[in-house]
Amino acid sequence: MDEVSKTEIFGENTKTEVLEKTATELIINNDGPKKAKDKVVPLLYVRVACLALALIGIPMLYLAALFSRPQPIKIEEIGGTMNAAYVEISGTLVRDARIIQRADGVGEITLFIDDESGSIAVKAHKNMARDLVLHDKVPRLGDVVTVAGTVQSDAYGDYYLVMKDADTLVIKEQELPQKSLQQIREEGIRGAVKLKVQVLSVQQPGAHTSRPWRFTVSDGTSAMDLIIWNAMLEPVLPLSWGAGAELSGRFVVGTFRGEPQLSISAIKDLALLNTGSEIRGNILDAATEAQAEGR
């Protein structure tokens, strides 16, 4: 019987034999499941790897942002797209630092900085604020500072910076001009200046009051009020603060009821000239010396 006849006669059987043989080989060799498995398992590995990278990557990105070098910018550049960005600004303190006291000590310090492109508040909270006070690293009106922090916004949409590291605060104290009280009046000078004045009279606040001490001082060209809060004066009350005492140092010129008025940022900014000729140095040192001598 020729080949054509065989195919025609046994064609269906031949197809059945081939199918049975193929099925047997698949069962024995497990080729079918193996081929399917080869396609599924690598995809599963990819998914697991992606999830692992995401779980590890997010904290790593956060740490990288936390400890990365801040980007120096102008204050006017701070906007909505920079929320939580770590930036660095440089500018001048346009007000004395605001220090908020809590029951357990300093709770917050706010610096008001202007760089001529804009102004912004920079805040230090809790332990960082206390460290700044403890290490005498709180800048004053007129100081030029560089500081880094993260951009935040309040409920009114105003932006401010939150310090993350006290070491990023660099203070450059400015050399202050020596002025007379008459110049202050005539030129409308405001801010920090150097002065040498003599106390003409003292108005002491009453007991259990929050009012400040009020001194009337003169430098021979004009007279002006000097306000010092009781908390500042308390460490130096052993010294003589009566009429005739002479003070020299860093004063802050502001206004009260339309008139120029003097104040100080810190008691350490003053030097006391008891006799009008001998500088006793930092007023806190003078108070310590007076206490030691029993005066």
C-alpha cells in the first residue's frame, strides 16, 4: 500500500496517535506548566523588588532631604511650590528676636529677617531655642545673619522657616554708628546705635506690676526716655541706678506716642560708668563685682 493510501485510510488514527504522544510528553516533561511558570515568576519578582525599593527608598529620600545642603535663595523666591524645602537665606534682623517663655523655660524664638527682596520669620522651637539662649547665640536688631530652615506656611498662607540645626545660624554683628540724641531726633534715626548718656532721673515700677523702669537720660545735646524691663534689671539691681549714673553701649531707638524712645536688647549691651570717667565694663560683670564687695 502506498503512502497516499495509508494517509487516506489511517489519517484519523494517525492524528490521534500524535495527540496522545504529545499529551504524554507534556505530562512527563511538564513542559506546559514550566513554560507558563517561566513567564509568571519573573514578573512576581519584579513586583516584590519594586515594593521593597519603594519601602526603602522613601525613608532614604527623606533622610537625604533632611541632611542635604540647603539651597541659598532670596526671600522673594519662597512660594507654594517650596513647601517643606530646605533653604538658606541671608539678611538683616529688622526687629529684636521674640522669645516666648513657657512654664519649663524658653519655648520658641522668632527672628524677623529682611534681605531687601522680602522679609520672613524664622522660628526655633523648644530645645533648639533653649540652646540658642544658653550659648548666647540669639541675634539682635541690626545683626546680619545667615540661617537655614524648612519652608512652612501658617493658616493664613504666610510662609516662615523652621530651623533644623542651630549650627546653621551664623551671626555677623554690625559695627554700630556713634550718634547723639540730637541726631536721633533731627534725622529720625531708628534701630540700633551707640550712645553714651547720663541718668537724670529714675521712675521705678511699683510692686507686682509689669511696667518697665523708666530712665530719663541725656548726652548734653538732648534728653530722652530709656525703658528697661524689670526682668533685665533684676541681675544688676545691686548697682547704683540713681541720677548721675552714666551708661555707654548699644541702645535701640524706637518710638512711643510719636516720640523717640530708647530701649536695650539685653542688659549685657550696657557698660556702667559709675564716676563718669571709669568704665566698669559689661554691666553684668559690674553687678557681680558689686555683690562680691557687698555693695
